[in-house]
Amino acid sequence: MHHWTVGGALIEGDDGLLLVRNRRRGGRHDWTPPGGVIDSGEQIVDGLAREVTEETGLTVVDWHGPAYRIEVTAVDMGWVLQVEAWRALAWQGDLRVGDDPDGIVVEARFVPTSLCVERLGQVQPWVTDPVEEWLAGRWDEVRQFSYRVEGIDPGDMVVTRT
């Protein structure tokens, strides 16, 4: 099994929750909170701060969390994904896109809470569910979300919350 860790950022401003638009294979686009893969040997908050700066231009100076953790097991594909989402309490800089070394993020904007669910509708439930629940009732204690993925083809995968 291949294991990797991802950090996710919950950054709320006056205009809503910060989301980034990602360009995926085949030209498809989706919206997610900023974040990404944590490099080997990197602390989650350090890697998450790096990812946020690369994707949005913002420098987070105060984190709270984690707000939630996610574990996704995809036995048929041979991987386990662990996610830790942290809330940004304070940040500096101007919102901009263009420094993402992976070239995936093509837009970043604060999205009104009422539109976040619609924007997140194109991503997997392990991204959507925790964000939706957090927006519906922000909490201070860490929460755990677990998912099992069956199948290999994205069009035929079955994702179950466990």
C-alpha cells in the first residue's frame, strides 16, 4: 500500500471560505480548499503553510487545529490517504495565483459560504463532506472522517463513509 499525507487549509475571510480551482487531467476543473501533499520529513503545518503560499500567495501566521482528520483507504488501487485540515486564524499577503510549482491551481477566491457546497460538488466526498459539516457547525475539537474506496476506474468507484 502506498501511503501519503495531505494538509488542507480552512481560511475564512470577509467574503467567505478560500477555495482554489484546480486543473485536472483531461482538462477537467474542480474547487477545493488550498493544500497539498506534505513532503517527507516535513511537519504538517509547515507543509500546509508552504502549499497555501504556493497556491494562493498568502502567508498564514497563525494556525488552529487540526479541525479534522480524514483517512481514505483504496484497497483496489493500493493506497491510503491521510488528510489533516487546519484553520488559519491570521494571514498576510495578497491573494494571487501563479506560483504553484505543480501548475494545478489556476484560480483562488473567497467563496460565500452559501456557494461553497455547489463549488465543491465536483470533488470526492472525502473532500466535500468534512468541509460541508465544518461550515454548517464550526467546532473546536478535532473530528475524524474515514472512507473506503472500491474499484479502480474513477467513473465506477464506490466511496463509502465508514
